[in-house]
Amino acid sequence: MVNYNDIAKLSKVSSTTVSHVINETRFVLPETKKRVKDAMKKLNYQPNLLARGLATGKTHTIGLVISDIRNPFYPELVQGVEELAVKNDYNIFLCNTDYDIEKGLKSIGALIRKKVDGIIITSSQADSLLMGELVNSKVPIVIVNWGRRNVKIDNICVDYKVGMKEAVKHLVSLEHKKIYFVSGPGALKTAKIRIDNFIEAIEKFNRLGLEYKVIEGNHKMDGGLKAVRKILKEKELPTAIICSNDLTAIGAMKGLRLAGIKVPEDVSVIGLDNIALTKIVSPMLTTIELERYKIGKTAMEFLLKRIKEKDLPRQTEILKTKLIVRESTSEAKK
Amino acid sequence: MVNYNDIAKLSKVSSTTVSHVINETRFVLPETKKRVKDAMKKLNYQPNLLARGLATGKTHTIGLVISDIRNPFYPELVQGVEELAVKNDYNIFLCNTDYDIEKGLKSIGALIRKKVDGIIITSSQADSLLMGELVNSKVPIVIVNWGRRNVKIDNICVDYKVGMKEAVKHLVSLEHKKIYFVSGPGALKTAKIRIDNFIEAIEKFNRLGLEYKVIEGNHKMDGGLKAVRKILKEKELPTAIICSNDLTAIGAMKGLRLAGIKVPEDVSVIGLDNIALTKIVSPMLTTIELERYKIGKTAMEFLLKRIKEKDLPRQTEILKTKLIVRESTSEAKK
DNA sequence: ATGAAAGCGCTAACAT
DNA sequence: ATGTTAGCGCTTTCAT
């Protein structure tokens, strides 16, 4: 491995000067500079960023912790982080927790010991355990919070309220009176919040005497399908179903189709997330949009600022959701 | 930051001994060992992996270069790599090239300078440029080769032949005589190979006088849709369309549906990749499977072996594809 | 059974 | 305008 000494010898300067030439950190005579640069070229010098990191305490590396890259939710978020990271010469350690606290802890430990300059945590398990480990490690952190607003840490969180309200309003304007909600897994904080927001939105209209019910799903397709099977047993079907995420909604649509029930003519369906799939299924799914790319990008922006300036006041942003009307909703069936 | 010296002082040994306790690299009296360990606990010691890496030349970090994480092809592959990596205490630098050679080069440069222990390249642009940079950097590399077998580097490559042959055979058995192929972007090596394999498969049956044609798409949905629009202008439609990837096939199905043409009754459609989507669309897509998780896993296995043993003979594996019949294919229309 | 000291490649305060 | 030198935190050879 060629290093400063090699360059220094070849260009007859000290290694200090080599350093200063490389980092442009003090004046060096043009001709000396040229000698050094020529030597670097000749030796095909590649800086050792580990050594640099050790000396400076900055690695230009960040960690990105997510639950599961196969969840169609994440790729765009990752993209948002990545683009901005690369633009600013950062590399990303990608860590999948696989929804496993142990694995998450292990990853975060490694990140800290590898001296990342910062960490973005988007895992739904942004748990007190993980947090504990992190907070006292003094590494800059940004958390993407699927839940309620966090205490002291930079965070960006998602507000489903607006979108959910729009969704209900949309249905009401189409004269729906009986609206069901298929939720995510009961244990998931995210899922609970979505339920709450649904109920809140519904109750805004309670002068209309809306009828509603919450059925548990699992945030996957089969959950939506099963939920519909359950619903089908009732004597009178709802005229609309809102689902806790798009996969669920797509499963629900499938269930309805299999039962010979038409979407949206007989039953309207609304999803949440606006994953790419929603535009592909038929009918195209009306859904509540969540700007995943922007979430990632904003998280990275926060992190960059935090890295530059350790004692900035807490940064926080609430990303609103909004309804995207497509083909899976229409007038309520009489 | 607490370091060996702090521990050494507190436990009244030399920092050498601390190192040996931590790495279990030579005998230390049980009682001394205990003192050291207690001190570590007390100080909540976290090793600095940069320093370790600098001293040992091993970072327990690898780079994974892909084209675009939003391409539904990649997440599973990444998962395959990640799981095995974490199991072996490696972290992953994820690099998106965004199909951009410049960005790819930049990333790879950074990986090398950050002293990764190895690199997996799955970018379709596994180009001579990138390769040049890499080969003489002596970093262990595994390339996932969408193309023809590579020369000297460990690689795993995908053989579409079998799957493509099965696909054509399947169609032939359903009495299709006019089969079109919607390809990927012309410039892409991968895409070319898929075309070749298609033609090769078709020509195996040329005693039957099959009619065929290749239409250029772009490996995205709209490409499939546009290709179908083009096809619709012909006087006599093909009875079957094979697509270079699943997104294209799904776009094609959409195009057909919009034109009032039924899949599979009027036209059969076959995709390639077997992404999750194929089971969600309706009709479910018949497709050629490519085991992406396994690709990732195998690549990581190769890399681990290569890291352990620099001068292993070249490792290589060819992953076969196979046809998965679902709902989008049926008897040819008379 | 343990320590001293040099070295990994780079930075930066202090000289000159 | 450039050099000397002491680190950064860890490993490892050579002593004892």
C-alpha cells in the first residue's frame, strides 16, 4: 500500500506537506504542489480512509436501520437517503432488523463501533432498548417515527390524520354510510395509530350516524383477504372498506372479487401508503399517500445538519398524508 | 472515548494484556483476565473498529453495488446478502449506481478507500471500467453476472436458457404459433442475452414454423404498455407474448386489457423474474423464476470464502431459471 | 505470564 | 513555506 511516506520521498517533501496538498489545508508553493501531485499520480495513490477516520474522528459514513428491505415501503425511503448521502460523499451501512430486536441491537452496536458519523433509524421497533444504547453513545441520530412525536431526538413523523380525514370525507361525499376498517397487526404501534386516526376521522362525521367497525388484519395481502371473508358473513355488507395499508387493500379487493362482489360498484376500497402496486392493480387503488422518498430525503437532511452542528435545537418535521383518488372508490350502492 | 490505556490503568496491566484478553490471543491468568474484564464493564468500553481495522487490515465490512433498490428485483437479493453477512459479523455498504457509470465508479472508489474486505457487484453495468478499477485494487470481488460467463473473477451467473425453453415449450404445447417477445432496453447486456435466449428457444422448434418477432421495451411497465400498442397496429395479433421482465409483462397485460383483449383467452403472457407482484396481479402472471434470494446468498458465500482464502481457484455457479405456470397463459385462440 | 515499543496511515499543533 | 513530532486506538513482535 502506498502511503504519505512514499509520496513524500518521491517528491522530496515531508509527509506533512503531502497531507496539506491533499487536503488543501495550508499554502504550498505551486511547484512543490505539482511535484507532490505528480508523485501521487505516478504511485497511483489511494488514501486510506480508515486512517483518516481514526485521526479526524469523522468517517463520512452513516448507518441506516430499517426493518425489512423486502417490504415495499422501504426501497424508496432508502433511495431518498442514499441519493443525498452520495451527493455529500457519505456511504451508507444498511441494516435490516428483520423485525428482530436482537438483530437490531447488534447492528446498532456495530455501527457505533465502526464510528459512523450518524444513524437514521426507521425501524418500527425504534424501541426504548435501541434508543438507550444510542442516546448515550452521542452519535447523531434521526428517527423516522411511525408513532407519536418523540421526545428529544431529531425526528420526522408521519401524520395520517389529514389523509384519513380526506378518505372518510371522500367516502361521505359519495354517500357511504357504513365504512369498515381493516387494521394491521394488533401489536404494532403504527397500526394502532392508524386505527385511532380512522376512528377520529369517522367521529368527525357522527352527526351523519355513520356505522363503522374495525377488523384486524396483518398488513399483508392475506390479512386483507381473510378480513373480507369475515366481513362477508355479515348480513349487510359495508359499502366501503378502508385498509391500514395497500397490501391489505389489495388482498381485500381480491377477496371481494373472488366472492363476486365488484369494486367499486358494490364496495369501495381505500388503501394507505401508495406503493407502486396501487397503480398496477385493477381497478387502480384509491389510497392515502405517504411520501416515502421525501421521508428518506428529509431524514438525511436532518442528519447532515446535525452532524455539522451538534447543538442545533431539535429538528422535527411532520409529513402530511393525502388522499389520491383512483378507481377503487365510487358512489355507495343503494 | 475510553481506550486500552484506560482499561489498562484501572486493571493494573499493560495495554498489551488488555488486547490479549479482548481477542483471546494468548494466555492470561484467570484473575488478571477478570480484573481486565471488570474494568471494561465498569468503563463501558466500546472497541474502536476503525483502529482495529487500521492495525489488522480487516474491516469486517463489505460493499454491495446494485443498480437501483427501487427495482423490485433487488430487495430479495440484498436480503440474501445481508442475512449471511450479519450472521458472519459483516456490515454492508449499500451502493446504488442508479444505472450511472460515474456514480458507480465513485462508489467503488469509496469502498476501496474505506478498505472493505470485499465487494459484490450486481450492477448490470459491471463494466470494463468498473472492473479495471477493481481488479488491480486486489479487493476480493464477486460479480453477479447477468451476462455471459466472466473470465477470471468469482461470479455467479444466471442461465435464462432453461426457463426460456420451458416457456416456449409450454406455449407450443398450448398450440401457440405466433409468439412475440418484448425486450428490455437495447443497450443493456442483460436484455440482449434474454433476447438471444428467446430466439434460441424458438428456433429449437422451427420445424413447427413458429412465427416470432422482437419488440423493444424498457424493462418498465410503460415499455410493456407501449410495446402492446405497437403490436395492436398489426393486422394479426400474436397469440402469446413473452416479456423480458415481469414489469414489462404486467404493462403488456394492462395494455391488452385497455384494448379489450383478454388475457389469457385471447393472448397469453409470460414474464420473467417472478417478482412478488406476479402473484398479485390478476390474472396471476405465468413467469420464469429467478431465485434472487439465492443469488444474493450464494454471492455472499463466495465472497466469504474468497476473503478467507485469497488464492482459491475461481468460484462460479450458474443458477438455472424455471417456468412457473399461473393464470396468464392458456390454449392459443383459433 | 506479562510488558515495552514499534507500526498501521493519517492529521495537526508547534517549530523554524 | 515547510518540517518535526506526537497522537488517533489498536495489534504484534520481541523481550523478560
